[in-house]
Amino acid sequence: MLAIFIQAIRLSYRIEARSPDLTNRSGFPRNAMMFHTVTNTNVARDEETQAMRRRMNRLLLIVLAGFVVMWAGLYLVRSGGA
């Protein structure tokens, strides 16, 4: 799950680089603006960037599903139902 989350972060940085309103012009490193890229706020509207955004959203859904499965497994182990 960690590797998939890192892929999503890297993809978010690539989306930001393609989106003029999200480009980092400060010269200082900053965190990925994943909330903006997930919600499509100030993201470039060209098809390639939107395809990258959809892929990033799928990766984040996979991470979320992994946490749900992990939580369910822990719940079953603790309740003795396994």
C-alpha cells in the first residue's frame, strides 16, 4: 500500500507540473497538492492531464481499499471469528 501511495504522490507532482495554476513558483520544496488534484481544482483540462488524474484517483482508491481490508482482518482476528 505504501508503494502505491508513493506512486500516487509522484503522479500528483506530475499533474501539478502540467497545471499552470498549481505550479510551484516559490523555489522552495512543498508537499504535493493532492486535495487539489483529487477534486480537480485548478487542474489543467487537457485530456492527458485528466487521464493522469483519473489514474491517481484509482491508486488512492486501491490504498483506501487496502486499509479497509486490513481493518476488517484486524477486527476478525481480535473478535476471534477467524
